[in-house]
Amino acid sequence: MTRSARGHWLLIRDSLDGYEPEKIIRLLREYLAPLVPPGTRKLTDEQHDTMAKRVQWLLGQNLGPWYTETGLYLGNESFGGYCWCHRFFRQKPTPNMDVEYNIQLMIDALERSREWLFKLDAHFEALKRDLPSAPGDHDIRMLALADGIVTTMSLTMEATGCEEAWYTFADEALSWMFDAIDLRPGYQAGKLMRKLFAFESWHSPSEEELRGSAEKVAAAVVEDEGHRHRH
């Protein structure tokens, strides 16, 4: 589990609504339009790299924690389908030098990342609301939590297509889930998660494998809760 600071998910979630695509489009247009005037045929590598770095900086400065704190930066290998080498004024076989077209590609990629976060938020809220919490609900709570883990993983697998380094987002999503439902997995559960959820790029676990691992982790979390309440 990478982020252990409690409330980290709330910071991310609360920043989702503050996103203003119009503002981002305007900033990108103001920067790019003078550098790629109509009629531009191609960019040198140096121009391309300088512009790409500046655009990345602009996004980092003007987008909230949902972007800066999640690893969902534009061009990451798992999410959004955006690649600086083949998208940013470098389409094959003929680069599209239209500024508005290139801005739209970036906005579309950002939207795909946000869509995953919105889906996770809806799932976390439902899980928090429906998670049984009466003292005798040990088994039902364990199964509900296992379901929650499976859904979190499935949403992430679907959104990333299990591509390059998708497991880093699976790891993040799980820690956000526990944060959102106000549960802190103990040492044993943490150890199990690292072992059972050690996924690889380009490989998706089977449904049975995922369910089995989720149930083991959920059992460890619920057992650990029981210990804490008894002491």
C-alpha cells in the first residue's frame, strides 16, 4: 500500500468537481497556438520536447490532486491512451498539426482518467453505506469486503486494460478504498495484499484467483478488527 495518509482519498475525490476543462483548453491554446501556426508542417525534436515539457508543467500547475496525487499524469503508460511520442503533433504516418485537434486528444485522455475515479467513488460510497457492522456480522462483513475488493480491482482492470504497470493503480485503488470506508488494514492483511496482489504488466488475474485472494485479505482485515476491539 503506497499512500497511508488517512483522508488521502477525500483529497482526491473532493478535487474532481473542481476540474475546469475550459480553463485548461484556454491555457493550452494560449501556449501552443503561437508556436504551431496554421501551415506548420512538422516540429523539430527539440521543439517537440520543449513544448511537451511545458504542457506537462501547465497541467501539473493547474489540475487538482485527482491529477497531481494519483499518478494519472497525461502520457502515463496505463491510463488514458495518450502517448507523447505518437499523439502530441506526432501522429503516424502524417502528423496532425492542428492545435485544437491536439488539445482535444489531451482533454479526452484526462476525461478517461477522471471517469475511473468517478466510478471508484460511486463504488466506495455504496460499499461504505452497505458494509454490515453489527458485532455478529463477522462473516457477512468479510464477504461484503471481499466483494468490495473484487469490484475495485475489476474497475481498475477494465480501465487500464491491464497494460504496462497497471498494478500500481490497482495498489493505489485498494488503499483509497480502505481510506474511503475508514478501515486501516493491519500488518497481516497488508502482508497478504503484497503477496496475493503482486500482479504483472499485460497479465490479468482470473476471476477465481481474484475472488480467492480478496476473501483471504478480507478475512485478515476483519479478524484484525476483532483483535483490536477485544483489546
